[in-house]
Amino acid sequence: MKATSQGTPISIIPIATEMTTQAAAELLGCSRPHLVKLLESGEIPFTKVGKHRRVKFEDVIDHKKKKREEREALLIEIMKGDEELGLYDS
């Protein structure tokens, strides 16, 4: 891994590990209330333990990957439109 060869600390987490909403929000780089909205809207699956929501690490990573792919696709679409308008020098 690139991170380990550069001496960067890493964490090894089992895929089925359940996370708190705070930990999941930190991993996604969003607020906990925003994460709760994503959970309640069904964008990210979760379970309840008593009154507390728990999210699988794998589901959080899948959501993060999906959002990155959507952003990249949108950026490519915008760039193609700009090229068609002649906004880029070729």
C-alpha cells in the first residue's frame, strides 16, 4: 500500500464493523444531522440498537464511493459541454 510505504498510519477495520452516526459522519466529512437525514431517507442502510442508529462501515464506504463517482461523471459532463461551446483551447 502507498500509505504504509510512506509511513502514514493506517487503520484496519473489519468490513462488517458497525459505526456510530458521529463516526460515520466524520468519515464522510459531513455533519451528524446531515448523516441522519441520509439514513432516514434510505440512502445509507442502518440498524437501531435501542434509540441509537448504527451504520456498517462497508455501507458508509459504498456511499462515499458512489457520491465520488457521481461527482466525477458530472464534472466530465460539464467539461464536455464547455468543450462544445469552445471554452477550452485545443
